[in-house]
Amino acid sequence: MTPTIVFHEKTQQTGLEWRLYRDILLTRLFEEALIRWEHEGKISAQTFPSKGQEAIAIACCLALEKGDTVIPSFRTRGAMIAMGVSITEQLREFVHSPLAAGDSRDAPQHSSWPER
């Protein structure tokens, strides 16, 4: 069974702690889906999950200022989410879409969004 997250407008928080929690949860759920899809043969790209380490990449990115550069080397989902790279953009890399940032020429772990 796939978990469903519902964010209600009236209860949605806006503080740093909420953003950290939201990005950690989003990273975990996205990576779990990627692993499941990889095992089911729906995607061919290998997933390197960061289970238990999501907070490290996300908190580091949330501490940065606009214009700072992030170059994660491995288990990059959390950093990408914290820097504002959408799930849609990341998924394009995993399914080797022609709309992918790197034209799907490389592994999803080596994707780049320099404007972020």
C-alpha cells in the first residue's frame, strides 16, 4: 500500500522546522518509490537511497544562502529537493525523458540544475 500525504492549507506550517520535516519526508517517500519501481523493472536507473541520512543533505542545503553552490556526490535526492528541484524534474532523469535536464545522457545521480 502506498502512503498518501495530505497537506491541509489551514494546518500547513511555514517555519524552517516544517520545511526540514517536509523535505525529509518527501525524500524518503520518493526514494522508496524509486526503489520499488526499480525492482518492478519500471525504471532502469539504479537508486542509491539515503534512508536515515536525509536530514544531513537537507539541513546543509537549508543553511545555504541564495547563490551558494551545492555539489552532492552520492545519495543526492535530499539535496536536490532542498534546493527546489521538483520530483517531476528528477523523475525525468530516472525514466530517461528527452525533457530531462541532461538530455538523459547520464545517470540521474549526475544531473545538474545550475540555475538553482
